Amino acid sequence: MAEPYLPTLITADPEAGFQLAIKMSRLGVKFTQPSAEIRAKLRPIYEESADSLIWSSQVVATNFQTVAQANNFWR
């Protein structure tokens, strides 16, 4: 059986939670577009687009909110 790629949303602190949010966001892209070749081909299109970068930041922020809630906002 393959090792789980996301075994828990519980993290030690907000910094680890933010890193987890980034990982979740990257996995979302990878699952949406499984071809590494196509992802590499598309990167030049969005890496210089302010709108695309803002949108990707929004995805990370949404994932961070999910992780923070799972951790009871690191009481």
C-alpha cells in the first residue's frame, strides 16, 4: 500500500501549517494536471502573470485557513 500523501492536518505550529497549506496547493495542481510535461510547458505562461500569482496565493490562503481550523488556530 502506498504511503499516504496527506496523513494529517494537525501541525505543531502555524509555520508548519503554512508549509502544509503550500503542499496541499501543489498537490491540487498535480492531481488536476498529472502530466509533468504539460505543467512545465504552462509554467512560463503563469509565472509572469500577476493575476495568476495572486490566484495561487488565494488557494494557499484558503488551504491555510483549513489547516488552521483543524488545529483550533493553535490555541
